[in-house]
Amino acid sequence: MEDDSDDNFMTSAEESERLSEYPDSSRANRRPPVFRSMPHEIHCKYDVRVISISGEYIITSSTVTKVWSVKTGACIGHIGHPDLRITAIAFKPSLQVEDEGSAIWLGTRDGGLLEADVRTLKIVNKRTGVHNSMIKGIYRCGFEMWTLDEDGRIQVWGPNERTGLPHLSDAPKSQRIQVATACAIVVNSYLWVGRAKQVTVYQPSYSQSEQVQFTVTRPLTAAKPTGDITCSAVIATDPEHVYFGHEDGKVSVYSCTKLTCEDVVSISLYKITAMTGVGNFLWVSFRTGMVYVYDVAQRPWIVMKDWKAHEGPIQSMAVDRTSIFKLGALPVVTMTATENTLTIWDGMLKQDWLELNMQEHEEEYCSFRTIQALICTWNVGAAKPADLQQTSGDSKFLRKLLETADDPDIVVFGFQELVELDNKTVTAKSMFKHKKKHKDKANAQQHMSHQYKAWQDHLAEAVSHLDSRYVVLLSDKLIGLYTCIFIKEREKHEIGNLRSSTVKTGLGGLHGNKGAIIVRLTLDDSSLCFVNCHLAAGQSHVIPRNNDIANIMESKLITGGIGSTANMADTYVGGGDGSMVLDHEICFVNGDMNYRINLHRVPVMKMLEKGELDKLLESDQLLTQLKKNPSIRLRPFSESPITFPPTYKYDIGADTYDSSEKKRTPAWCDRIYYRGPGKVFPIDYRTYDVRVSDHRPVSGLYDIKVKTVDRELRKEAMKMAIRRWEDFVQESIQRARLHFHENEMRSR
């Protein structure tokens, strides 16, 4: 058995805090939203610092300002401003919607302003000395333009009496606000400014003789701490709320009417670098290069999508709400600080929309049936099949296990520590002594193979007593880990794309004493994945366990033979192709996950004596992580209610918990998690009194709904889905026009 005598306990207040519910990521799509009709990348080939987009035009600037076509990706031309470095840009408002995007203001490092005609690529106006320091932002508010410098001075440029639009030749009104601004955004004629952990709201107005200022400090409590503010966003269809991103992965939500903070939502452990409202959703980017799309109208928020957009931190994210009725599309542009490449994404998420719409109507082209799966996970503790025969109770284990199901269609055994992990001829030490230990290593491998075969023969003999005839579908091993799957013989011909792979997580991924065996397959036209894992041991090693799970979930599996893209959309979910665990409709993760109870042994034993399992489960590390850590990769999974005592650590041959000198604290190390909304229905979850190991085996019984696709009916269903998409686009265009005019009128 492995040595995990780490007695460190996490007892900080953070471990027990209860925050707002984390976003629901159970159905997140990971397919990058790439346009099929527009370029994906624009290589600027120069140092870009600021970007903006309006309709067809994308503007990039620093020492040179260039205009790009979002339709073709081609550079339309450049606007010259020798010896001037641009630090802020914004499109100037127009009297007519059709003229939006025809003029742009450029703020310079030395506090000057330029106005350029985008269509002629000419500077049409220039103003120096407007600000005494670098211009950090330019914001439009109705027919006004607001410019903000790094010293905290804001200049309000009102509409010209003759043209009705702001003009650089006019005299602006000035107001000083706070310095060192992290971000600012205009919402309903108010300027919302974020700095450190504080939000301040201003109402500069060109038409009023006196400047009116409102100040609101977001209330902070010990239960909802936040890091410094990094960015802000507003969703056009919901002007009531303003969203601020923080460096610790939290988003604070403010009410525009109440001028108060309504909520703080934890969405990640990583720094939020940029945010923007796109249609009805909030797009958020992180320092990891990931982009997430959230439906914030739901509680908890729903993760619509997440994907790796860039290798480095995303610096800028831009979208233009008028694009949808100018282009019939909604491009979103992202850029990092170092790549100088613009990446263009489909803000309407067309492919995801069609996939979800087809899933909602799958009864029109699919037939369904229910199969049953019995899954057993057990850390064997290097016991041999013969060891089970030493007592009458242990010898009946497999029979009792198989009796919990009524002739299951699939039986999955996921074992850990099938060989002794402390045996130095088996584990890492022998693996690295290549020259001196060849013979010992060969003997160890022979011992391991014999152990695996002995268990497979024993399991096959037990399964042979079931009413139906079963065959071994697949067996695989990884130093100590062993997966063996049996299936009814009549079902075998319905299986396709059967693959298995292993992921090593021990010793930083170099060794397989910890890791996972991943088995993927298709049954009819549904995809299934079974993961048998053994995670990092040790009382305090929560983060290494979380990292192990992440490595397992994000590992690429062997792909193969699924066929056309259409078939993949029918079989896999989340925009996947079967190369990763979460691509599969139906997933099971079982194993010795090694999460512990975050209490010392004495209180744990007292609660067990009183039968207070629910109270004890409140300190279970895995359940705590699922409540408070939005990044843990098991969050989309569910577990049946635990009604049995901790499965680790028992005295071998007895029903007592560790009575050795170390007196380890009992824990629910052995678990089975499942994912498959509307596809997986748990029936039973239990443990067994088998005494040959210091772990108790755990089994789960599940009904699984699988489907068969009628290809001809699917073609008709897809035609109807495309029609519904076209209707959705037209409705979106009308809503965007209406919201644009309403918001413009409100601001003016």
C-alpha cells in the first residue's frame, strides 16, 4: 500500500467559506467559434497597442494606424501620424446609423487628439495640448465624446451647434476624477471607473453648468473578497448591470439604478484580462489565453463555451453591436500583448446554436433505448484473487456485487494498486536504474502481468454466472491501475470506435504509479467514456489531486474512424471529436481519488460513532472543492448521495479504521462520478465489506439512454434547424437595431 502519512490539515477560513454559486459548466462547448465565411486571423506585422471595430472596419494603432477589412482580412490602408504614438481610439458617433464607423478619434501619448476619416484614410482634424498626460481612454456617450488621461482628468466634448456632433475645434468641459484608473466604461450617461478594489461612478455632462458626481464604493465582506479590478463590460440587452473583472478570477456585478454591488461571482482562479458583452452573453478572457462565454441571465451562470484562444494572456477584446445589422454577423476580435495578430471569432456562435438546436429536436430523427451499466471501483491493496477465498465474507464479494444489478449490459471493473506500489522493483526507483536492474525489472513486469491475468480470469469466472453471456470488451493496465470491461455478447456488434489510452501523473507525469486508464467507445450512435484513476495521495495534497484530474481530462486520446463531421456532431458533444474525455455524451470517472476529510481523526471518529455522515461530508475535500473551486475539472460531473461510511483506511482483515501508530483519518477516497444530462440515471451506490485491502470497494448502478440516428430524417431535421437559425438571425438584427436606437436616445 502507498505511504500517505501527510498529516497536514487545511483549516483556513477560506476552506469553509460559501460563495455565490459557480457557473454551471456541465454543457460547455469547447469548439473554437471560427467563422467559415470570414478570415480567422489578421497578421498585423507591427507593434499594435489598441484596437477597435465598427461594422466592416477593424482599426489597429500604435506608431501607425491601419484599417483592416473584417470580411477579407486585407489591409485597406494606413493613416499617417509621424512621431505620434496612439494610446487610445474610439469611433466617433454619427447622425445616421449607416454612417457609423466612418470617423475615428485617436488619443496620443503626449495628450493630443486626432480625428481621421476612415474611408479616405486622412487626418481631418488635430488638437494638441488638450491633456497634460497620456490619454488612456476615449469613450462615446450619445453625441458626446469623453477623453480620459492618466492623471485622472476627463474632457467632455459636446455636440457642435452646427453639425450636432463633437468637434475637436470646440472647447471641452473638464473634470478631474481619480488617477491610476484600471478601467472605465460608459453606461447610461454615467462613467463607471474601476481602480484597485473600488468602483466610482461619475456623471459628466456637457449640457449642465455644474458637474454632478456620484460615488459608490462596492461593499466588501469577509465572505466575498476580491482582487484588484482589471476590466469592465456591459451587455447591450441588459443596460441595468455593469460587470467588473478582477485579478483573482471573480466578477462583481453592479446595479445601475441602485448604484450598489449586487453579487460577486467566482468564475476562475486565474486573472481576468478582458471582458465584453456580445449579444446576450458575457465574454471573458484570462491570462491563460482561454475565453469563456457566460449566460449571466441564469442563476447560476451558465458556461456556454470555453476554448483556448491564444497561447499568451489576452490583452484586448472588441466587438461592435452594429455589426449584426451591417454584416449579418457579429465578429469578436481578440489580441495578445505580444503576438500582434488579430483573431476573429463568431460572436453569434452559429455552429454551437445549430448543434444545440439539433439536440433539442433529436427525437425527430433518433430512436432510443436504455441499457444498464454496473461500475465497481476498488483499491485492491495488491491483494490476489486467492486472498478473497480466505474468509467466507470476502469470497462472496463478487457475487454480491453482481447481484445488485439485474443482468447489466455492461460491467466495468476499475482497480487501483493491483500490484504493491511500495515495491521498489515495481515503482519509480527500479524504472530509473536501467543498467543494474534489468533482471529485477523483468521479474517485476512478469509478476505484474501474472497478477493482471489472475484478476481477469477471476472476474470472468464471476461474470460467467450471470444469466446472459458476457465477453471481455477491453482490458488495460498502467502500473497498479487495471480496467476490465465486460459486455453482453449480443451487444458487442453495436460497439464502435473502441480505444483505450493511459495518462501518467506520477512524478510530474513521468511515471504511472498515479494516473488514469481512459476507455472510449460508441454504442449505437452514442459516445461513452470510462475513466479509472488513481490521484495524488496525502492529506494536504488537494491541489496536486486537482492538477491530476485536469491533466486526465485535458489529455488527448487516440482518435479514430468516427467518419464525417455530421456523424461527430451526432455522437459527441461540446464541439468535440472524441479526442478528449468531455467530448463524450456519457462519462464515468471512478477510482481512488484520494480526497480526504479535512478534520482530525478524533472528531471524525466521534461523528462516525453518532452516524453523522451528512455532517462529516461537509468537510469532504472533494465536495468542498466542487463548491468553491470553479476550475476543478470534475464540476460538470455528479455523484449519487453517499450513504455509506468512509472507505479508507481500514485495518486489513478487520472492520476497524487504522489502528497503527500513524492512525490515519478515515476518508471517502473511493468514488464514482458521472456526466450525461438526460442520459444517465443513477440507481444504486454502495460499498462492500471486503477485508483483504485497506480500502472498501464501491459500486454504482446506472441506466443509460443511448440513441440511433436515422440519417435521412436527420437531413430533414438539419434543414429545419437552418431555417430556425435564419429566423434567429433576423430577430437578432431587429433587436440589435432597437437596442441601438434606444440606448443612443437614452444617452443623448
